[in-house]
Amino acid sequence: MLPTISFIMKYSLILFVIVLTVLGFTSCCEDIQMVNLGIESEYYLSRMTKLELKSSFTGCEYRWTLHCKNEIDSLMSTSDRLLFIAAEEGTYDISFDIIDDFTPYHHDFRVTVMHEEVEYSPYISEVIEYNPAPGQFINEMPQYEDGDTNADMVRKAQECIGGQNNVMISLGAYGGYVTFRFDHTVMNLPGYDFLITGNAFYELNNPEKKGGSAEPGIVFVSYDENCNGIADDKWYELAGSEYYKPETLHGYSITYYRPDIDKKPSPDGFLTDATYIPWIDSLGKTGYVAKNSFHTQDYYPKWYSGESVSFCGTCLAQNAEDTSGIGRYYVLYSYDWGYVDNHPNEYEELNSFDISWAVDEDGNYVNLPAIDYVRVMTGINQYCGWIGETSTEISGARDLHIPETKLPD
């Protein structure tokens, strides 16, 4: 009897384990279906709006495919996450596949892209950061008032360049920057995507040489890929005409020091203090942001609390020529393309930017479908006698894919 009982118990246990295994596998398969059915069959969203979809189930490979009528299908992503965005209204048929020997899955769904309920504005909707370097227009453009905080100055910068206001702000000497956004994601479409205005001009005596006052600012862009509404994703520089030239410095940095209020000024002609704000850069060079008789306010941002402020990025070659030979007349020549405050505003093409120019830190082009944030930074470390430091100014920006809003007469 004992062997028989042992035999029955043994194989009953095996049968029980098999049943549990089958039930467990069935439950797992049902969970997989339920998890992936979380990707709906139909979505509706406004154009230029992101739709984030993510697989909750793991597999060996993933494939998100856009099915185009009368065209070849387009592979959109091979990760477990899809960030869908479209500029054009219409219906988009997409399939999601998990490629796995044990848990394959296929799901078809449709995204309907509609026109936004409230029309997008082509202009800046929000200034996020205003961090200028020291300069002769700082604390004046925009105007600092006693007690102003960083938030106050950001708000004032927004009041200047937001919407259609077009009131100039200064970014100060090399490295100073402003960060802003529009009320929508700016798409990367064929041709130029957005425009930024400054106050550059050509001298009247020799306009064909495109020299006069060009204070080039470098543009950076960022795509809100993590969809958190914060400018904390990776930044990419838009590579202008000077980016790959040997005289352009990459990874350059500079530190400016708060001026010593007890220091005796060092006047020099139009300069009331030639050694006003000292700086040192990553090359070991030193210099000063001088103070001149035309601007008597503090040049160091008064809302900064630190004793120094540092900036880093790409530094362009100096573009000024002292045509007088005695420091009386400087001509600042424009670079070919790709910089802010580099050509007069009437030359719209030369003040326009293509998101496709974006490069990573190694200078490799990256494929950004769109961008959410724009940063403009003074791109030259240069001082031109009584004219002062080379400082990028900006008065506004516009998404070139959104029709302009006409002001009432």
C-alpha cells in the first residue's frame, strides 16, 4: 500500500503544479492584454501637442509604425515609448508591436489631430530665465528697481519681449542669456522655423560689407521630451556659419567678479573706470568690463547675490575692426547666418533659424521633431573701447509656422 500511496501523492503533486502553472500563465496573458489595452483605440488632440504613449509590458523589441495611405509605412520608434506630435490636422493610423517569442503583441490605433480651440500665438508667451552677464545696459534694459528679485527681472524681461511688445533687453557681455518659450511646441518643418529680432545695423558708408553693429548671439533649443513642462531636458546649439570654423571655441567659460566698491576708478578717456568689473576665462586670460561715461549705473546685475557669476558655451571669434586705428571708430561685421542681433531686422531670412541646425555637444547633427524652449546667449567676448562690450540685444521672436497677428490701426 505504501508504494501506491506514494505514487498517487507524487503524481497528484505534479498534476497540481501543472494546473497552477497553466492558470498562472493564463493570468499573465490576460494581464498582458489588459495592460496593453491601456493604449486606447482612438485619440484626439490639437496640432503641435504631444501625446505620450508607453508600453507597460516588456519585450525583446518594440515597433511603432505610422501607416500612410498610398505611401510607404514609416517607423516612428523602436523603444517602449512613443512621443507623438503632428503639425498637420488629419487622422494618423498607427500600430504598436511587441516583438517577443513568448509575449508578442499587436495593437492598431488612430490619432485624430484637430485645430486648436484657441489660436496659437506666433510670439513669445513666457520668459523663463533672464541671466545677463555684466554690461553697460544691465539694470537699465529692463529697468532694475530697488528690491527687485530674480523673478521680478524675469517678469520685466517678459513684459519687454513677450507678445508683440518688441522692447529691447540686453544680455550683457559674453555668456549672458535669456530663455523663453511660445504657447505651443514649435515644429521642425522644411525651411526656417522661427525668427528672433535684435538691433543690428549696417553702416551707411559701406553697407555691402555688412559691417556696422553686429553683436551675434548664439541660439540653443530644447525639446520637452519628458513632458513635464520644465526646461530641464537636453539643450542643443543651433550651428550657425561659424560653428565648425577653427577659430570658434567650444567649451569656453568665463567668470565675472562683482566690482569692488572701495576700488579707486581708473579713468581713460570716455571710460570712467577701465578696470571696473574683472573677469577670467578658461584659457587663463583676464580682462575687464569697463565703465563708460554714457552709462553711469551699476553694470553688475543688482539682483545677483553672489560675488561672481560664470557662463560657459561656444565663443565666436571677435568681429570688430578699429577702422580709425586710434580706438575712435569700430565696425562690427556680421557673420553669414545663424545668429541673433547679427543682421538688421529687415533681412528676415538672415534672422531666421532652422531647428535642423541643432547639434549635440560633439557637433553631430540631431533630429529634433520640434522644440519647446529657446535660449539666446551673447556669443563673443569682446570689448571695443568707448563703444563698450559686445552684448547681444533681443526684442522679440516669432514662430514662422503661425500666421502673424495684425495689430489694430
